[in-house]
Amino acid sequence: MRKMLALRFLSRISRVRELAITRTGILCEAPYEIVAHKRIGKNVGVTDEQNAALENWQSATCFSEVQRAALTFTDEIVKLKKPTDATFQAIAALLTPGALIELQLSVGFYIMTSKFLETFEIDTQPVTEVVS
């Protein structure tokens, strides 16, 4: 967990990563992750408009090219076994190899975390207890 926290705070793609994590929570139907990571996202520059649009992000105009590519990548990782070649090539063209690995590992970690929280019916804590 300490390494995951270090990754979160040292990241060069903090906004992209938090959008992807929140989207993962939405797709995995994990309210705890959604609430916590919308708040964390705001701390790294995710706008209220972006947080509100994540449910149906495809039709929103508030996301940059790299954010849209990352959200497509996230959707496919969660819904498919792996992203399509076209999606992988699109995001790989926009991120460094290290950032791409960080994004994929973050989405994978939060799929697992979301499933854990839902399996054990972890209730959403007040946001002030999750993130200060």
C-alpha cells in the first residue's frame, strides 16, 4: 500500500490516473472508490465538470485528447480481457512507457480493490475520513 501511495503522489499523470481510477470505480459499481477518487482527483486538478461527466464521458467535451485515450483504455481494460490494438496504440502514442505502465497498473489495482470492497460490503466512509 505504501508503494501505491508513493505512486499516487509522485505521478506525472496524476489527473489522468485519477480519472481512470474513478472511471474504474464507476464500471465496477464501487461507490466507495467513486467518492474517494473524485475527491482525490479534485486535489490534483480534475474539475467538477469532469467528475460529473465520467459516467458518460464519451459525449463530454471537457476531456483532453490524452484523457479521452486513457478513459477508452480504462473502459476496455475493465470490460474486455485487454484493450484493442487501436486503443493501445492510441494511448501508447500519448504517454511515456512508464506512464502507460502506471496507468495500466492503477486500473488493474483498482479493479481488484473495487471487487474487494463490494465483496465485503465496505460502506462508504465520510469523505473527510478517506481524504483530508
